[in-house]
Amino acid sequence: MTGSICCDNEDSNSETENSEISGSNCNSISSNQSEIIDYNWMQPLSQQFSKILLDAVPGMSQAILFASISHFIGFMQKKEDLMMEEGEIAVELLKRFIQKQQFKKVNLISTKNTGMILTIAFILALKLCRDQMHMNSHFAKVFNIPIVDLNLSEISFLKIIDFQLWISDDYFSLQQFEEVSEFEDVNIPL
């Protein structure tokens, strides 16, 4: 995996994306003045990712990690219309990645590449769930990551997990979703 950190944008168009990331709120996203959508599942999902990464990566700062993941998930929801199920699949893929690297006695995940690994987990989750999916060139542009780095990171991730992308239906129990969400509330003033 490369040491790239996702969402580090430096071009002129990326100032908007940077402000969108840093200004996002993990509990609500305003799509216009009259509609506010509440995403209560984002905070517990951020906590899940934080716990997994804190356990797997020595030297991670809990406060910075949680805030970064919360902003990243908000950014993904805004840019790619991320759904709770896709976030849960990304959690499972990250767990699988960490378990497989430990089993294979390799240590690829570090403080320098957690952003890229998290990005790859979400991209793979989106690819698994959606009928029509963007190509990696789209994600490279959104995250300002060189396409070569993104492609190499994705194939490395897939090799570590032995291309085992299937998530069984048992994983998606009602209890699993209740841990993450109290169901999405949509408030649309009439």
C-alpha cells in the first residue's frame, strides 16, 4: 500500500472539497436550505472504524482519528451518497484486511496509510453494492490521489484479503444495524 493520505487536496478545485470535508457534520448534511437529512448512523460507524484502527495501528491518536473518520464518512455520503449498509460492508472489509495481514504475518497498515486503506475499503464496498459504479479514475479525482497509487493500493488490498469480498447475509442481522443506527430520520419541511 502506498503512504498516500486520502482527501489531501492541493489544486484550485480542491479548496471547495477541503472545506466540504472540514465543514461536514457527521450528524446532518444540508442539501439545500429547505431540506436537512439526519444521519445518526454516521457517528457509530465512525466509532467502529476508530476502534478497529486503534486496535490495529500502534500510535494512532483517538481524537484525531475519530474526527478524521467522521469527516471522511460525511464527505463520502455527500459526494457518493453513501448508505449505512455500504459503510457496514466497508467495516467488514477492513476487519478482514487486518485479520488476513495478521494471519499472513505482514504488517502493511500504519499511521501513514490508514487513509488510503480506509478509502479502498469504502470504494470496494461501493463497488459491491451498486449496479452502476464509477471507475477508479473518478475516485482518484475526488480524493486527489494519483490513479496509479489508487489502483496499486486496491490490488494490494484485494491480494491481502485473498479476493474474498463476499459478506454473508448472516452478517446483516437486525442487531448489527441496531448497533449503528436508530433508523434514518428524514426531515423535509412541507
